[in-house]
Amino acid sequence: MNQLELDRHHELAAFLRSRRARLSPEQVGLPRGQRRRTPGLRRAEVALLSGVSPEWYTRLEQGRDIHVSVHVLESLARVLLLDANERAHLFFLALRQPPPVETFSPTPISPTFQQFLTQLGTIPACVVDPRSTVVAWNTAFCVVFGDYATLSERERNSLWRVFTLPTPQRSEEWKELTRVVLAQFRAEYGRFIDDPWWAKQIAELSRISPEFRELWARHDLRGVPEGRKSMHHPLVGELIFDFRLLQTADSEHLRLMMYTPRSNSGTAEKIERLLAFESDMPTVRRSLGEERNLHV
């Protein structure tokens, strides 16, 4: 075993010991019994509750090079009362891969994070979940891409918006956007393949969109962390952005998309003009009409 592997096994052992030491017997449903010389659970207790032998678990905490299955890791995570971040850390240390995800549970946006979006001012920004649904946004985002507060959950789904775009609005840029959005969607789909929502969405889009059927069969995967976007807005004309997709600290499932106005393009000044309509959002809504300003 090389030094890097040795370090990883030792880090895993130290992590398990630290999480075992912070728990009391009562927290896992065991009687306290006699006084303990050291805080926390005993190794034998963790082994018993996890369904492994005390000898095997002892070797694991000693940093030995032994095989650990996903099933055992899930049992350890449950017994040691690990939160989502700790569970992911356990899997990376033991298997060098994230834990499996069976279903997606929507994560609420904290008031602090919503305030951050608001304070971005002339930078349109939104938060996107793994299903490609926009779940939070700021006013700049709405005056550029449409009033998302008036849309249903399905209408806020980027995949649905792209593949149900009216035919007259489809362009070469639209074709490229379909490939990008679908490749991102498929990359997330692999993590939630047992979630019935995904199968339903895929089946419905396959039924109504020949473009979706063709692209889905290609099995393309792509992440688009950053790039450039230009678009036409019916009120102020051309807008040019540098966009970047960032992981949020609120949840491993949420991504922050920020559209920074490109320097010397006049985009920031145009968004300031659009924001002047903030108290009269219907004006912006009427200007957009049936047109969908699509985003990556």
C-alpha cells in the first residue's frame, strides 16, 4: 500500500473514532450501564449496531487495508448519526466516490441566501436544482429572463422550457442550448435514476419532442461551469454576459448560476434601466410577451 493510500486509511480511521467518541449510548438506544473510562460509544457497540464483527470494525479503525461495502458504510453512517456532509466524507474516504442517491428531496432556500441573491443588484442570478428547475432567483434575473414568480414548477424547469419552445423562436443558438441543457440533465440523472420523477419527465418529453428523443439517445454528458451568453431583450436590445455555475454551501444538490454583465458592453446599464420597472413588473412581462429568454 503506497503512502497516499495509507494516509487515506488513517484519515478514515481517525474520522470514525472522532464520530464514535461524540455519541452517548442513550443517543443510539443503548443503556449507559457502568461508568466509562473514555467518552462515546465502544467499538464493540458500533460493530453490533452496524452488523459487523468487533474484530473487523477494530481493524477498520486501525487504518488497515480492508474492503468496505456500500451496505456497511450506510450502516455506519446510520449508527454514527452522520449528517449529509459527513456521510459523503465517509464514502470518499472509504471508496473514493460519493454515496449513492436514490431520490431527490427539495431543499428550501435559506433567507440569508435569498438576501445574497437580492444584493447581487444588476447581476441576474438563480439557483437550480438537479432536475434543472429554477428554485430561487433575484429581480435582475426576472427582468432579463421572465417573471419566474408567476410560473409553475414545470414552467421553471429549464429542460421543459427549452424543448417546448414555440417553433418560430427556435434558432441555431436554441439547438446548441438543447444539447447543453440535456447533457447537464443526463449527468444528474445518473445520481437519481431510481427516482420516479425522472422517468416521468423523460417519457413525457420523449412523447412531445422529436428533438428530445434524438438527443436523449446520444447519451451525452456535459458540465458547463462557465461561458459567454449573448441575447436579445425586447426592451433594451442586446445583452452580453459571462456566466458561471457554482456549487452552493446550502446544499450539495443546488447550483448557483450567475450572469455577470460583460465589461464595456453596456449590459449593466441596460439592466439598471430594466430594474427601474421593478415596481411595475407587468410592463416587463408584457414586453416579453410569448417570447422566452432561455438561459443555460
